[in-house]
Amino acid sequence: MGQADSMFIDYGDTDILVDAGNNADGPLVVNYLKKLKTDDVEILIGSHHHEDHIGPIPA
């Protein structure tokens, strides 16, 4: 535990999500983005293929 990563960058009209944590973190990430009133993510970056970074991102 404690190894999953995800970073959200609000760059004006461009929302960027770098990684998305573990599979189990999907709802946490979505709820965080909703709390910030993020309507969509323009750029999604998966830094590498380990589950603790891209778990909930569909293949």
C-alpha cells in the first residue's frame, strides 16, 4: 500500500491527469475530479504500465 500514484494538473482550459492509481483507486480519483468540478480530462498520461499507476485506465 502507499505506492499508487496519480497527479491532476489544471492548466487553464486544459485538464491533465498523469496516472490514475490502482484499480481500487478509480472511485477516489473520479470523486476528487468531481469535487474540483472537472468536466473532462483533455490529456491522460500513463507514465508506465505498472498497475499502481494505470490500474483503472482501460487498455
